[in-house]
Amino acid sequence: MSDPFKLPNFQNPDLFQQAMTHRSYINESSDAQLHNERLEFLGDAVLNFLSGEYLYNHFATKPEGELTPLRSALVDEQQLAQFALFLGLNQHLKLGRGAEKDGGRRNANLLSSAFEAMIGAYFLDTGSDINLVRVYVEPLFAAVVDTLVLTASTVNFKSRLQQWALSHQRENPQYMITGQTGPDHAREFTAEVYVAGIKYGTGQGRRKQDAEKNAARAALQALGLIDSD
């Protein structure tokens, strides 16, 4: 398998140079005219579309409630900064003295912005050919998506249910421990979760916290926000 972490081939190298030029460099240099912020704006839009399309096709059975946080994770600041480092963009950045002194080449915000700008620049360099950009970015997505899925599997189900409850019912979920069985060394608790007086899920666990987490998970499954086991 070829290495996905290679810079694209630019027909117009000036576009790549602009993508690497931070505003701070413009303020201190007479040889630069354009910074990368407009390219960053364009690249952000391209990445959001292509990441959504990739996840939609790659996970044919996942509901929207799971795809949305995956897309957010795939194009968030930390992940895009990692892409930038893997590609060596930190070595190409044009920074002002202040940004350089402040560690800009390791700054996640600057790195993620540079990656977005590079994607925007490449989109223009291809004559706005989204297919060529897709061919470039999908191997990057594929290299990290399984890790992101594993991370998402450990998500705090209670937090996700709380977000849904506040958004749809304007109330926090309420948890009740409704039962416990077994001896002290192997006790199992049962929890139920209610929103606006309606029971949405039941869960069991060796600890009360685990029972509540599993109740929240059952509620999210009942709501169709995550897959059932």
C-alpha cells in the first residue's frame, strides 16, 4: 500500500506557497502579498463535504447520530493538525517572528489551518476538480478512521443523552437505581433513565455508574442515535 501522507503535486507552486503563508508573515515581509485565510475557508468547505461523503459510503449502516460526531472528529483541529505534521507542513510554514517564537510550527490551530488552506489550494490547482481532491484525501481519512471509531465507542453515553434531552425536551435526564442483586462482591445494579417523566432506557452494571451509563446507551439506541448491539 502506498504512503498516503505525501504532499499533492501542484501545477502552480505559488498556490501551495500561499497556503503555507500565515498572516503574521505578511505583516513582517515585503516579498509576500497573500496569506492563507481565504484558502483555509475554501479548504474547510471541501473537507467537510468530502469527509461526510466518505463516512456515508464507508459506514453504510451507521445512523446520522453516529456519523455526525465521526465527521466532527475526522476534521477537527487536532486531527487536521496531525495530518499537517504527518505531511511535514510545519516545515513549509511561513510565519512571522512572533508566531515562530511562540512555537507556531507545533501550534494545532496554525497547523490545522495550514492543512485546510493546502486542500483549498489543491482544489483550485486542479481546476476545481473535486474528484482529484477526493482521490487525495480519502487515503488520509482511511488511515485514521478506524482509530476514530474506536475512540467514539468509548464516548460518554450520558453526555450524549443529556445533549439530546436538553435540545428536544429542555430537561436533563433523571437516573434511578431501581434494583440490585447478588452478593456484595458480585452485586449488579439496575438503573432506569427518564426524560420529562418518560422512561427511555434500562441498564445493568456492577457499579451504579455503569448501570446508568448502560441505561443511557439503551436510551440512545431506542432513539436511533446509535446502533443497537
